[in-house]
Amino acid sequence: MRRTSTLAATAALTPLLVLGLAACGQSTGGATADAQPESGPVTISYGIWDKNQVPAMQKIADEFHAANPNVTVKIQVTPFKQYFTTLQTAAAGGGAPDVFWMNGPNVKLYAANQQLLPLDQTISRAKLDLAKYPEALVDLYTYDGKRYGIPKDFDTIGVWYNKALFDAKKLAYPKDTWTWADFQSAARALTDKTKGVYGAAAPVEDQAGFYDTIPSAGGQVIDAAGTKSGFDSPEALQGIEFWTSLVKDGASPTVQQMTDTSPGDMFKAGKVAMYWNGSWAAVEYSDVPELKDAVNVAPVPAGPKGQVSVIHGLGNVIYAKTKHQDAAQKFVGFLGGERAAQIQADAGAVIPAYEGTQEAWVKSMPQFNLKAYVDEVATAVPYPASKNTKAWTTLQTDLLTKVWNGEVDAATGLKDLATQMNAALAKEK
Amino acid sequence: MAGVLTDREQASGTVGATAPAGSSSGSGSRGDTPAPGRRPGRPGRSHQPGRGMSRMRRNDLFWAAVFILPTLLGLVVFYLWPVVRTLLISFTETGPFGGSEFVGLANYRELFGDARLWETMLNTVKFTVVALLGIPVALVIAALLSTEGLRGVRIYRVLYFLPVVTMPAAVGLIWRTLYNGDVGVINALLGLVGIEGTNWLSNPATALYAIAAVGIWLSLGTQIVIFLAAIQGVPKDLYEAAALDGAGRIRQFWSITLPQISPSVFFISVLAVIGALQTFDLIFVMTGPTNPAYPQTETIVAQFYQRGFVENQQGYAAAIALVILVVIVAVTALQFRLQKKWVHYV
Amino acid sequence: MSELTTGLPRRPRPKPLRRRHLGVHAVLILGSVVMVGPFFWEVMTSLKTLGETLTVPPTVFPRSPRWSNYGDVFDTLPFGQMFWNSTIQTLGRVLGQLVLCSMAGYAFARFEFRGRSLLFGLFLSVLMVPSQLFLLPQYEIVAGLGWLNSLQALIVPGLFSAFGTFLLRQFFLSLPRELEEAAKLDGANHWQIFTRIMLPLAKPGLIALAVLDVLWSWNDLMWPLVVNNDPSKMPLSVGLASLIGQFSVDTTTLMAGSVLATLPVLLLFVVLQKQFIQGIAFSGSKG
């Protein structure tokens, strides 16, 4: 109904049109409450942020459409950088997608503000068994005792390495039993200033960085209740210094260098030997012919308190103000099923959350040691989040960048961060 | 410069230069006697002028409404109302998903007590001052391009104008690769003459100036073209007289060209200041919160974006927007006051 | 274009005089390199491999041009659709403003009515207001109309321009009144006078506005970024910006995307350079 052919009319009649449609717009507010099946064909929108997953999502949408010919799913990709900004503005304006991807840092914010549809009805209609998903992820999408998201996938963190750079220095590749010390001495040994090669990249990065090393040292970013910062603990300091010492030793490029050229690019170009990255990276590396056989992945090295990766997973959620509740529920039910998980596993883009489908993912790229990612689940810690996660992750970036850059010493910087983060957390109440 | 000269020509009555291209039907319509084809189809309906003031006024009012109303409505809906609305928002604290409560002046109190506001203001001022340095550069290039008998002016003008037509987002990307500390071409060139460069965009000491330089690069073409047009408009006999007095090129520039084109210089400086005070696109593309130089480059508009669209504090952001408004109005007013001292209208 | 270079005759002159320009040329050529060099580097980078972009010292020419970087852009973005969206957004805004602004500008220039200067002042006041003040409420309105992710969201708020009205009013003011007086005596009404006499005369002003609108619309980033998050409804500027900072997108792809996104207006500029430059110069003389 909103077609480009109205352009000429729009140009000529704009003022009338604006006023007329404004009136229309106001009158469409009411029909949201229940899941009455709609008679005619409907189109629902599905908001996602990862371009690499479009083929898998499209396949799921197509199969869903084949089973429900009345419902067409239209995929909307918004790059992650803008995704939540746009989503929030869209939700405030009543125009968020009918179904969309949600992540840990944001789910509580959306649930607490009545932007998400509680999924009890969806779960019972599709007969979903929540025991089939990792418990940490089901809990992540539970707020106030209600389920708001069906786990879609999960990701853990691994150490990607460039085989040629290890071979050049005659060093053994990283393995399961590596400790922090092994990692750091390898990083130093791999560094070759004359060739512009660094042993590791230590960017100011949370998920594939200090969110792993802080718990590995026995600390936590935020307490389990999500009310208190853990950055001012000695363990957190240890987890941060794991990274800053690499920069100080010259075994990693400086923050300034990694701002100019992303560490991911440096790794892909063979300028960085070891790079921590999530399981989502596998499909990207396997798509590049030059990288496909040149890199591999190992689990994160064990810190003082063992081998710990952070686990995070996306959830599929329904917009509370969707105009097609029935169709949206059917679709999310389908997304939560084994078939949709199987399609994701075959595509290899992510590790599906549904029990028993991970093996297909591991086998989808046999040249990589993807089992490392799946094995890490046993000791993984949940992704740190609170109701307004963004308020303190912004502080985190600001203050830790100063620590990395040497403007502030780590102990002072972390104490500062904890104080400010606690103030932000206090505001959430 | 036809675009500039045409209205001069038209003012002096030589309309012929432009009319034929524009009107297909009325080739004979120039001058005092309109061609028959120009007659209105329904003479009976026509509004005869000169039938008394009030009648004409009312007639004008009707037509003015027809002509202005569409734009007026659009401006009211999309521009004037939003200003009022933003003012209202600035007195509220917005929930993350709309829904807001009145908080009075709380946003303003918080804003003026926030050290970040003053930092971003200072960055903005630095940025603006550097941006103004582009004007003398543009003047010199325009003066050189006006050299009597110079060849290739047309080509030069196109080359200097090229950045004006390119997308700022793309421009930011290009310069990011040029400024790269390790592999950037700028440092490679500096290395040839024995200077060791830096990470221009992530070094807190250089980032702001590096971005401002790109801002100048982007707008130089516009400024040159406008100055060139203005220099064309300077009466030639002034130069001839000066030349007879033995004034050289440089003295002619200072004593004739510059005073004569000072209205254009003023116009450009107002535009440059307003543009620089609102710098955002380049900052957005070339730095970012993870950049160690971000605190030294964040402008007030970038802070507005951060608050309003990243941290979802619409009320606070609205208050920043109003501060930006006040700053721009004040600075522009100041420029208009100062212009009396140096702008010569001929 | 020769009228630009100088008002003085440009006849062949004695050689020594031309040699005197050597210094001028030297400076201007050096400046040209600074202005054009980045584009050259952009094109070169867009044809390199990621590895080549990270070599020290940087190489100028790619060892063998890697055209697939351009293919990557098309894989990454629905480029054709975005190109169309940018075109529609630009055409819609330009045509709309030409019609609406010329009408309003003419009315302000020629009609006498009570409150005219007040109303004009109101228009001018919009010019002074930084765009940040419009953004949030404009979004509210467009969302309220159900226009998110639509082409009209890109176009409609851009149809109305205080600047365009001001620019064209200044232009109409500079036109002689005699023709209109004559037409009036001849029984023409305002609409007829406007469309048949004034608009053709206003061509330079209209071209100036069109040029400025093309540049503004094609490159506009913030507004489309906020209202259209569906790639099939994004213009190129947003498509390109959305690639920045994505881990999976290489510098080389970004450069190729930059080339493709800037190319259309660049080509338009090469074909219509006279109109572009005159348009800018004109706005300078009127503003």
C-alpha cells in the first residue's frame, strides 16, 4: 500500500496527505491485544543483524511459509552497530519488527518496559520443550518469572591462530591445556617487529576479551543479582592486566594502532598471530579462500581459576505491539523447533541452541577445531547484564580505553569504573 | 561566471540570455508587448490590476496563500513544531521506549554541571577555529586561479571542486586509510623526508586537527568557487588604475580584491562557522567511542547523538540541542556585529 | 566557461608572460594533487587484497587488480535497490523543492500582504536552527504516519525548505518587474505570470537549488539512518555507513563501496560541471 508510484501525488498533495494520514495513523492504535487468527495472507517482519545468517534465516522463513502459506516472513537486516539504537527508536514509535533477535544485554530492558510479548502461549501452542536449550540461556530470557525469548543459538570464545606464523617460529600450535603463561610467552615469541608481526591482539574488547579473563582469574564483571560492579576486585585487575601487559610488552599492537587498523583485519592479513574471537567468526574465516586452511581455533587458555569462556546466546522475541500476533507466535514457535535449529547448524553460521544439533555445526567446517567452542559450554559463565546494561558498558569502554592507552594506571582506572558503574546500576532501580 | 552574471545581465534588461531555453512557447514574449499566446485563456476571470488598493491587496493575499501555504504547512509540521516539541522534551525525562515525565530544569542542571559538556564545547570551538583557516587557503587559490591569462583554469576548478560532490561517509573512510599510522600513505610520504608520523586519528594530540583538515578539504571547493565568482565581479578598471599606480599583484589583492569581495568572505565565514559547529558526519565515521582520542574529538553534536540515540536520554539530548541552538545564534549574531568593522558593501 | 577565467580578453600573448605563470601552476598543481590524490588512493585500495593494504611501506598499485572487492559490495548490500532508493529520494526532494520553494519564494518576493515580513522571518528562523532540533520530533511524526521503512519517509520531510524558499526569493527579487507589469495589464493572473514568465527567468536560481539539493539528498546520512532500517529501503549513504565497523567487512570492500556510492554524483558532476559550479557560486552570491 505504500508504493513508490504515489511519489508524484505525494509531491503535489503533501500537506493534505500528511494531515490525512496523520489522522489515519492515530486510528490504528487499538488492535493488538490477542492472538486472533487472521483470515487473509499476512506479512510479518523479522529483524536480525547478522548478514552472514541471512541465507539460513531465509531458508527457515521459506520452510515456515511452505507450512503456513498465509504467512510471509520478510527479513530485515540492520547492522549490529545500529541495531539496538534503531530498534529502540522504532519500538518507541510503535514500529519495531513483529519478530526480532534479542541479546542478553538488552532483553531485561525490553521486557521491563513491556516491549516484548510474554511467550507462554507461544510455547504451549508450539509444544516447545525448554529443557532442550542450555539453562543459562533460558534464564537469560526470563524476566519476572515470564519467558520473553526462545534461545536461538549460543556463542563462546576461542583463540584463533595463524599456522604459518607459528611454523615460522617453530612453535607448537595452541592446545586445550594452555595456561595464561603459555599464551603470553607464545605471544612474545611470535612477535617480530621487523616484519610488523604481533604475537597477539589485545584490544579493548569485552566479550572476546576481559569478560573471559576476569572470570578466569576468579572475578566477576557484575554480581549475579546484577546490582554491583566487580571491576574493583584484585581478580578483575588480574583479568585486565592479562591484556594490558601484552600491549606493554609490545606483543600486541597499541590501542592507537588497533584503532587505525582493526585487529580482525590484522589477523586476516597475517600481521597478528593469535586473535580471540567468538564462534560466529568461523563462517567468516571459512569463506575467505586464503584463510580457510591457514587458521585454526583453540579453546581460551586457562587462568588462575581455570578455563572460562563467557557464553551468550540470542533469543527470538515477539514485539508486544505487533499487529500480527497469531502469525508471529506461529513463526517463533517454528524458530524454536528442532528443524530450524538443524537449518542453522547446516549453514554453520552459529551454534544452534537446540540440544543435539551442535554436532552438525562442528562438522560443517571440518578444517576448524570447532569442538573447542562446544566443549567450553561446561565451564562457561553467563554474559554479564543488568536492566540497563548499556549505561555501564559505555563507561566501561571510556575508562578502560584510558587504562589500555596508559593514561590511567589499571588499579585506579578500575576503581573509578566500579564507582561509576555502581552509580549507574543504582539508577536502574 | 554565468550563474552570477546572469542576474546582473537581467537586472540591466538583457533577458535574452536565459529565456529561450526556459520557455518553449513564448519566444516572442520578451519586452513590453506580450505575444498573443501569452494571453490567459479565460480573460473574464482575470484579476485586473490597479482597481484600487484594497482589492489588489485581497487578491494578493489569496495568491500568496496559494503559493505559500504548501511550504508553510510543511515547515510548520516538520520544522517549526519539532522545535517546540524539542523544547518540551528537554523538560522531561524520557523512558527508553517513549513515555516521559516532567522533570523541570533537571536536564539543564545536569547538563551544565557535566564536565563532558564543556569538553565537547572546547573541542567544537577548536574545530571551528581550524575550519576557518581554510578560508585564507581558498582565497589564495581563488586569487591564483584569477591570474590574467592563466591556462587550465577550468580543469583546476573541476579538480578542486571534486571533494564537494562526494559523500562525507565515503570521504571519512578514504581519509581513515590515508591517516593510518602503520600503513597510511601520509606517514609513508613523511617518512621520505625523514619525518616520523603518528597514528593521526587515534593520537589524542592530533586527531581533532586531522579531522578538521578533512573538513577543510571537503569545503575548499565551494569556497573557491564562490570567491572566484566574487573576484570576477570586481570592476576591472580598479585594477587598471592600481596597475598605473605601480601596484603589484599582491598589493592589488590586498587593496582591491579583498575589500571588494569582503561580503563573500563574510558569507563564507558564517557558513563555515555554522558548518563546523555542527560537525558530526566526519567525527562519526573517523573516530568513535573506542578511539583513545575520542574525548579529544567528540563535538557537541556527537555528544547530542550519543545521549539521544545511544544512551537514550532524549530529554538530556534535547537540552543539548537547545544549547547548540543558542551557541549558533550567538556566534552568528557576533559575526554580524563584527562584519561592520571589515566588510565593505559596494 | 571561459567567461569565468577572467573578464579580460584571452588572446594569444607573448611567451614570456605565460612563463611567468609557472610558479602559479606549480602551486595549483600541488594543490590539485592534495584534492584528487585521496580519490586515486581510494580506487587503488579498492583493487587491492586486504594483505596488500597492510604492507609497509604501502604499495601504490595493486599487484593484480582484485575486482572481486566490488563483487563483495554487491554480496554485502542490495546495491541496485539502494541505488534506486537514493535516486528516488534525490529526485523526489529536488522536484518537490523546486515546485514548492519557487512558489513560496515568488510569493515572498512579489506579493504584498499583511504579516509578510513576520511570516518570512518565521521561515528564516528555521534556517538558523541546527538540524538536531528537528530529528526526534520528525521521527515521531513519520512513525505516527506509519511511514517507517518507506520511500516517503525519505522524501516528504525533505520537500519543504526554508533555505530553498529564501534562495529563490532572493533570485526573484533580482528580476525586473516590467515583464510582470506588462503581463498584468494584459490580464494574466498570478499563476500564469509565475509559470509562464517568472519560472523560465528563474532558471539559474532553480538550477542552483537543484544542485544543492542533489548533493544534500544523495549524501544525507542521519535522517535515512534513523527512519529506514530495512536495507531494501535504505539509500546508498546509509548502506555504506552500515558497513563501517562491521567485523566481517574488509577495508578493501569499504573502499570499493565508497567508490560505487560516490560515483553517480561524480559522473553527474563531470557531465554537468558548469551547472554544479554555477549553482554553488550562485547560492554564494545570494545567500
